[in-house]
Amino acid sequence: MMSLEIISVMKHSTRFVYVALAIVCLLPTPATTFLPLMLPTTTTTTAAVTVSTGLAAAAAANEPADTIIAPDVMDQCPMGYFHCNISAQCVPQRLNCDDKADCDDASDEWNCVNDVDAKFWDHFFRKQPYGRHDDVPVETCYWLNSTNFSCLCRGDEILCRFQQLTAMPANLPATELAMLDLTGNNFPNIDEHFIAQLPVVESLVLKFCSIEQLAPYAFRRLSEIPLKTLYLDENKITNLPENLFSAENSLKTLIVSGNRIKELHNYDFQHLERLTELDLRGNRIETFEADVFGMLQSLEVLYLNENHIHQIRPGMFPVLTKLHTLSLAHNRIADIERNSFTFPRLLHLFLAGNRLSVLRARTFCPLRLLQGLHLNDNRLAHFELDAFDCMQNLTSLLLTGNEFKTLDPRVLQNLTNLNYIYFSWFHLCRAALHVRVCEPRGDGISSTYHLLDNQILRGSVWVMAFVATVGNLLVLLGRYFYKSRSNVEHSLYLRHLAASDFLMGIYLTIIACADIKFRGKYIFYDEAWRQSVWCDFSGFLSTFSCQSSTLLLTLVTWDRLMSVTRPLKPRDSGKTRIAFRLGLLWGMSFVLAALPFLPIQYFGGHFYGTNGVCLSLHIHDPFAKGWEYSALLFILINAVSLIFISNSYIRMLQAIRDSGGGMRSTLSGRENVVATRFAIIVTTDCACWLPIIVVKVAALSGCAISPSLYAWLAVLVLPVNSA
């Protein structure tokens, strides 16, 4: 008859079989067997019914929803599909721009660069002035009576950077210069006398010059020289005085970013009728009136990002008919009133990194020509149905990093020319099936079409479910029919450990069946599934199994440690004490798994429903509600248990070696058996817990975790300890 030790080793050896089968398995998933899932029979919104016609058409034709279909008799493609340019084919949304030609004419891979969004980086970063002609060689400047002059020349540019100058360099050439770069010198006060020494130049750079004060009429001489670009950024300027610039100047670009300006006055930009670009980013501006920019009727680009603006209301901006780019990103804007923007030709609007929580109807009227809108990294939780009204020309919309988890498709239905949309969660693409490219296309585990998007995972989850259920069931039956008389306590612990791991098999079976039920149409059931009782129950089972397995394995290790290191010490192995220990561990595990069901705001509405496989691992959104609880489960408890188990088995092995005496040959064989068993247990524990702990800590530290890695951890690695 099988000994107690052999059964114990078999229990832990099944983990290796489990991992090996899961990795090599590419089984076709059964298509006819599934667990009936008790999900809501109605969709969450009425509009969701209308946008599902594309998938319904594919299903009616017995086609998978992510395959190419033919257009209807009117040569039209259903919702969620897009017509190839030449060939009579309809391509589903997620096959567009996936680096693989699906149309016969390959038109699904045309126009895949979001030119509108790509221009964001041109506005986010400004090239250094001295780097504009860095292909031209730099050489020493030599002029008459300039023996002590240490500036460098590059073509018609003079670079006097970081020369500790306190005044305008003397003996500058009288010929027209393209640029004079005085970056990094010391000019606390800029007055009319300083500028009087300025030669004829098109671009003047006074960056990092410790400028604290600009005197009135300081730039009066600009009426005499064709200065077009003025850099005053990264200084200590607190205000712009009246009559700073002269009339009839040629200034087109004014850079005053990175200063300490708090208020803008009506006279700050007098006589700048020709100005086309104004950069005020990185100051401390809180509010301003329309008259501030009223004279800038030639303005095309306005940067007000990284200031302290709290609200946008009607009247703050004048009608600027030529403005095409406005950045208000990274302010403190919590509210935008209707009809606040009066820029009939605006093409790009950046509102990222503010504090917006609600987007009201007709917020962006009359921006009828707007092409790109950035609303990422706000606090948006609600959209009124007409929030994007008047924006028929919008082609790119960025909504990542907000709080909303659902979106009514009617909010986006007026954006008929929208080609690119970006969310934080792939399931929100259900509201944008008419958009050619919707990102993200999945979270590593699920996609818009499948709960388990990876074919290997689909097959592996069935193998893992089989091994976890049948393997642990065999252990339970073996323990039932073979009742150990030598170590009843240890045998009982292993029986409970198998029962705990059996729960993981049930969880995996539910997930595998749900994957079949929603195959090819998952996006329309995602919200209902994640908020269903079955998902909550699955998440509970997974957490209950993981925690009980971890605690029971720790208890078994402690039991073995006492037996090996203190073999002569009397032990209380009464049934009452054993039952108390087991009851305490099961109770602790149950409480830990059931805590997210408490009606408290800390866990949110559906703690286990943050992902399609209903896990509380939360790597994809490490700081979601209840993240401290998730860290407690997967970092603290697992790490402490792993350290205890590893240390205990090292102590046991050492104790066996130290007890050798004169029975060296017998004990040597015993050492090998014990060492092998210990190696199996510790290795499988490390294979399960170490990757989870490391990746969880990395995610909390801000490291980007690959979605594919997350999928393998969640579906393969996490259940290893229960196999």
C-alpha cells in the first residue's frame, strides 16, 4: 500500500505536471460544453443593443466575430466593421492597423499613423534654440577689437552661452544675425539701455539669465530691428510691465515659460498684433480676463499649460479667429462652462492632467473644426449625452487615465469622423464601434472579442482545471481510503490542503466555461460578466483557495518542523486542538476572501470584477480601490509564508544531517529522499509566489508591466500552488 510519504510527494509533484501540461498545451477548446452562467439577460444600456448588430450579423452567418465578412446587398458593413477600399470585404475593428494585412488590397493597414496625435510631441517638447542648426560646424568668433571675446559662431548665429556675462557683449558685428544666444548669463534687470546695444538680429535668447525685472519700454528698440523670436523662459519674472514692447515691432514668437507670473494684465501684450505664438507654460497664472489676449488677433498657438488655472468660463478668452492650437494641460481646472471656447478655427485642444470630473453637454461648441482633443489624466466619471456635440470634424480623442468605467455609446455617436480613440480599458471600445482604431485592444488576458484572447491560455485553462480538480480529488480519495495510523495529524492537514486546492479547480472551470460562452462577442457581455454573481463567486473562490492553501501549507511545514527538530518533545495532537487549528485557518481565509463583499466604499462596487478572470491581483491597475488589501494578500502574506517555509525546510535538512552519528549510510539515503521532497515543495512554492510578489511590487513601484506577462501570471502562475 502507498506510504504516507509517497502520497505527500505525489501531492507536490502534481504541480510540476500542472505547469508542464499548461505550457505545452494547445488543445482545441470544447465548443459544445459550457456552464450556464447566470448573467443579466439585458444589456446595460439601450444603445448597446444597436451597436451590437455587427457581431450579431457575424453570429447569424456562423462566422467568428473577429473574422472578415462580406458587405450587405447595399455594400454596407455592419457596426463594428469597416469596408476595405477596393475589395468587397468588411474588416472588424480590431484587425485595422494591427500590422497584418487582412483586406485583399491591404487597405486595413493604410493611414495607421495618427498624424493629429503625433503633433502633440511637437507641442510638448520645444527644441533648444541653439540646436536648430546643429548640422552647421561651430567655430571661434574673431572680430576687430575683440581679443577677449570668447563666444562661438555658427554661420550667422552667435552663441554666448554660460559666459558669466552681466552686460550685452561688446563689438558685436553690425551685419544682420539670425540668432544671438545669451543663455545662462546673469542679467537680473533688462532695461532699455541693455537692449540698445542689441545688434540687428532675428532671434534673441535670454534663457536661464536670472532675470527678475523687466523695465517699461525695455524692448522699445524692437521697432528698429526685425526681431521675430524672443526667449525669456526659465527666469524669475513675476510680471510684465506696461509698454514693454514698442509699436510697429516684428515679434512673432514670445516665450515666457518657466517664470513666476501670477497675474496677467490687460496691457501685458500691447503692440503685439503680429504675434503668432505665445508660450506662458510653467508659470503660476490663476485667472485672466479676455482683454489680455484681445489684441493678439494674429495668434495661432497659445500655451497656458502647467499653471494654476481653476476654471474656464465664458468671457475668459476673446474670439481669436486664427488660433489653431491651445494647451491648458496640467492646470487645476475642475469645471468648464458651456461655450467658453471661442476659437472658430481651433484644431488642437490639450486639457490633459486637470481635475475635470463631469463633461457637460455642448462644452466644446463652437469648436466645429477641432481635430484633436486630449482629456487624459483627469477625473472624468460622467459624460452628458451631448458632451461632444458640435465636433463633427474630430478625428482623435484621448480619454485615458480617467475614472469612468462605463460609457454610453450615445455620447460618441455624433463624432462621425473620429478615427482614433484611446481609453484606459478595452471594454470601453464597445461605445466606439464606429471608430476605426480603438485602443487598447485588450488587457493581456481578454480582448474585445474573447475573454481569454490567447489561444494557448484557452487550452491551458482546461488542462489546469482538470489537473486541479481531478488531481486533488484523487488525493482526497486516497487519503480517505488509506487512513494513516502513524501520523493522523499530518494526513489530516494534507487532506484539507487538497480540499483547498480543489476550489481552485472549480474557479478555473468557471472561467473556462465563461470563455466559451462569450467567445467572439465578449465585449458586449464584459460589463455584465464582471458585475455578475458568478464573477464575484469566482474571485472569492480564487482568493479563498490561494489564502487557505498558503496558510495550510505553512501549518504543514510547521508540523513537519516540530516533528524533525524536536522528535522527543511530547506534542498535543488531540482532535480538538487539530480541529481548532484547521478551523482558525479556514476562518481566516474565508474572512480575507469575503472582505471585498462588505458594503464599504473602500473596495468599490465590484472588487473582483476589475478584470475578466475576476482576480484580485490588480497588476493592470495597481492603485485601484482596495489596492492595499490586494498588496496584503499577494505580497505580505505570501512573502512571510515563503520565507518561513524555506527557512523551515533548511532547518529540517540540517537537523537530519546533525542526527547522523554511526548510522551514516542509512541516514544518507534518508537525506536524499527528504532533500528531494523538500526541493520539490520549496521550488514549486517559489515558482508560484516569487513571480507574483516581484511583479506586484514592480507594478506598485510604477514599472510598466507587459499585458502578456500579466496574462500568464494570472492564468498560469497564480494557480500553480493549488495544482
